[in-house]
Amino acid sequence: MNIFKGQNLLEFSDRFKTDVDCEEYLSELKDKRTFQCLKCNHKAYQRKVDFSRQCNVCNYIINISS
Ligand SMILES: [Zn+2]
């Protein structure tokens, strides 16, 4: 039973890691399709740790929810 429990924890850990990776990947795809700076219309940006985006030209920040 102890071994079986350990395997479940490993599976949970792996799935969580995959979900985060997937979310990050999808967020990046969405950004590449849709990003355009609302201030200067530039299309290149940097993605911040909280998934908001910052324009490379004017540094305007767009939240992921907007
Ligand atoms: Zn801009």
C-alpha cells in the first residue's frame, strides 16, 4: 500500500507540472496571435512572470485578462 500511495503522489506531481507547462504554452501561443500594443501598436513584447505582456517599444503593460 505504501508503494502504491507513493506512485499516486508521483502521478499527481507529474500532472501538475504538465498542466502548468501546458498553460504557459497556450498563453504564449495566444500572445503571439493577438498581441498588439494598445498604446503604440507595436507587436513585439516581453512576457512577465504573471503572464502579463510588456511592449518592447513603449513599455506599456497589458494584463493577461485584457
Ligand atoms: Zn507600445
